[in-house]
Amino acid sequence: MQILLVASAFNSLTQRVHAELRDRGHNVAVELALPDRSLTDAVRRHAPQLVVAPMLKTAIPEEVWAAHTCLIVHPGPLGDRGPSSLDWAIHEGAERWGVTVLQATAEMDAGDVWASVPCRMPPVAKSDLYRGEVADAALTAVHLAVERFAGGTHVPAAQDETGAAGAPVRVRPYLDQSVRRIDWAADSTAAVVRKLRAADSQPGVLDVLLGGEWYLHGGHPESVLRGRPGELLATRAGAICRATTDGAVWIPELRPRRLPGGPPTFKLPAVRALGDRLPPLPDFPPPVLPDAHEGTWTDIRYREDGGVGFLTFSFPGGAMNTEQCRRLQHAYREACTRPTSVLVLGGERDFFSNGIHLGVIEAAADPAAESWANINAIDDLVEAVLTTTDRLVVAAVAGNAAAGGAMLALAADEVWCRNGSVLNPHYRLMGLYGSEYWTCTLPRRVGPALAERLMREALPVSAASALSLGLADRVIDCGPGDFARETAALAARLAALPATASRIAAKKAELERREATTPLAAFRERELARMRRTFDDPDAPYHALRRAFVHKRRPRRTPPHLVSPPVA
């Protein structure tokens, strides 16, 4: 079937819908809903059999929904209406939620219901939920709705003012900053964390701190540190710790409020964002080996279970700046000193990695120099993984991975993906050739021809396709909250297999054989030579593309590779 995706942005959910519908044999194109572009004309050009809107912040024109069946993905259960559905659910502490696919009509969220799927609401941030439990429910609902439409006999359930397919209607307004505001003198840690989670990653919670107005992004409870409510207590890994009425919270990122007529602002690690405003505070290095501080937040952790080590990391947005890459490399080296036969590398849920940190690069006094430092730091980390010969390394890809982050995963001996993860193993949309030893690992995995195609097409790849293409070795069919447990059980079995010892014994000889043919240093040198030319050229597209990405500038048109994708 010819399906057109209409979206405000090619975000994580739109990418997953795109990839999974193509997996099912549909021809899928994308049109972005942009201010200066006619969506009506775009739909007319595509002449789709069905229009699906995974993430749309504007209304579909009447001339479009009157002529085509348009399915809207709403991140709320039956009867829920409004632009801040998921925000309200977290703000009010809902434990169960859902996703509804409904037909576009003149009234927002009031159309006939094609599918509705419930989901759990674990106590995690909105963006994590959106890419996890909500995305899982959304894809189940989308596939069901598409199948029902294709069947030609399904009659969607009508909504009216008193009920929505049997559920009462609840229309809620935009959740603005007057409701999100933190009262540091009165709010408990639980209340503060809930408000921060409901605003992650956008719009953040507006607050006053050290004489400036900032949007706070991310929130993690602290179990030990205490102080006067609102007081800054400490720093760790670029985050700040701030006291509440009954404890404290860690806030990893800040974004300055945009001044009237001023340029757009963007998120940065909190310590870096505050700069000279930050008073002297104790800095608590993240615990790694052994991790004896389970009650406190840190972005890198290590634990062991029998012959398996687990090095977990979770960086906001999946981006890894120079300092984070260095710390993760240090933790990796430390983990490799432990008496284990299998080392599992990755987060327990949400992002694996998206590669270098474009925000920190953009904020640097010399973005070209910071780009160079960041790419070398992540290359060093990937090299450490590639040259590990005394144990098997498993990349546990719980969520999405892109660019250098996808190549970090490919450096491992095995790649295990959760069924809901999406890979973007390419660089060209940021104007980069790429590094992280991709010219070694990607062709080795999928062959030179497919490696070239993946780089050229620059399209998202589902976990199922990653497995069939050779990008992944295993797909774990589970919810986001179960991935860590499932991975641990599989890793324990891997460590116990008699063949594992033989595989480890063969790794050193295999590395020596490859080094004698084409040393890793040669791959790195060739890649970095291309990257250095790009970084040092102020007119290279990378700099404008990076700036547009960081400042969230909307494109003037839908990128051509999405408008006319390859036939599935």
C-alpha cells in the first residue's frame, strides 16, 4: 500500500513507524508539515492510499482529510484530548495510559477511533516513555489500524460529546509553566522529580537560578545529600544537585530562557551552562568500580553477576561529549580488569548512543577544535572495544542508536537490540563522512555494497531489519522495562556456554590477522583525514547543519530522501 506519513518532524516515533511499515511491505514516503509549504499540494502529488500522522502539532487541512483517510496518532487513551496528553499523565502520576489512532476531522482528537492500545507508565521521564512504552503501544495501534483500513470492512468507532467509543471525553489544555513551576520551599523530592519528568525533554521547567532564568531538563532523586530547599549542594558529571524540602535532586541539563529578539537557546550540561555563575561546590566523581552508591544518580554504572559484567550508561539525548566519552572509556578499561568472560555495554532502557555532542560543540569557543576533540574521544572508546581480546563484548541496544553511536555498538562482538529500537547507521545528513572505524566494522558486518547503500539512503532501520541485514545478532522481544533482565539472563547463558571460551581464545589471533592485513590505525587515519577537512572548513555544510540541528530550525522543505524513498 502507498502510505504517506505527515509529521511536524521526522522524530523518533515517525522514524519507527516509517521503518516498521516498510518492513511490512508498504511503500512509505514522508512529508513534513512546514509553515511555508502547502500540505494539500504535497498530498496531491503523492496520491497516497492512506495518510498516517505519527506526530503532528498542526491540523490537517480539510481538503486533505475530506479526500483521504488520515489517521492521527494521539498519545492518550480513549476520550483523552488536548496537546499535552502525556505531560498531564506524568504530572498527575498516572500508572496506566494508552495510545489512540483516530481519523482526522474538523475537531482535534474528535474523529472516529481506528485503534486504541493501553500501556504502562513506569516512573521515568516523558521522553523515555515516549520512545519506550508509548511508542510500543503506538506501533501496535498503527499496525492494527493500517490492517483494518487495508481490509476494507472495518467500521471505526464514532466519538461524540458524551463518550468516545465507550470512554468519557476529557479535553485538557496545554500544560503551561504556571502549572509546571517548582516551589522549592514547599515541594518534596517526589513532586520536583515528577514535574521535571513531565517536562522532559521539552519544554523543560522554567526556573530562576543564580540570577538567571533557565529551563531545567532532567531530574533524578538524591538519597543522601541535604540542604536548605533550593540550595545548590554539589556537582557530578556535569549535573547540579539542588536541595528540596525532604532531600535533593540531580539536574543534568539547563537551557537559558530566550531573550526577546535574541537567538534561540539550547540545552547544555548544567555545569557548563552556568559557567562562571556557579559558586564553588563539592564535586562528587561518578562511582564506577565498585558501584556502592545505588541510591544516588550517576550516568555510568558497573555491576557484576557471576561471569558477566554490566557497564551501563545513560546520557541525555544519547549525545556523548568529549568528557563523557573519556569517562566511559576509563570505566570500560576498569571493567576490563574484572574477572568476567562477558561484558555487556549499554543502557538499561532508552538511547544507546547518538554519537558526538553537537550542542556542546556548538557552544564551544572553537567548534572545529571541539568537534575534533569529541570525534577523537569517541574513536578512542570504539578502539578500546575493538581491541578487547580477553572477553566477549555485547552491545545491549535498549533504545535508538545513530551515527557514531550505532558504530560504537558495531564494535562489539555481538549486538542485541530490543524489538523497539531504531538504528540510523549513517552520517551524511549532518554533512559528515563519519569515523568511529565505520569503514572497518560496517562492511565487515553487512558487506561493502550494503554498507554503501545504508550510508547513501540515510534511512532509519528497525530492529527486525537490523537483524536480517546483519547489523544485529539478536532481537529481544520485550518491553522497555524488561530489557535489562532479559539481557542479563541471556548474557549469563552466553558466559556459561563452552564455546564462549573458544571464541575468546580466537579473538586475539583474529585481531592480529586483521592488523597484519589492514591495521585499525589505517581505517582511523583515513576517516579522520576526511573529518578534519570538514571541521576546518568554515564553509563546509556540517557547520550550518549542526547549527540548524542544535537550534531546532525547521527545514525549508522535506528532505528529498524522505519524499522519494527506495521501494520497500
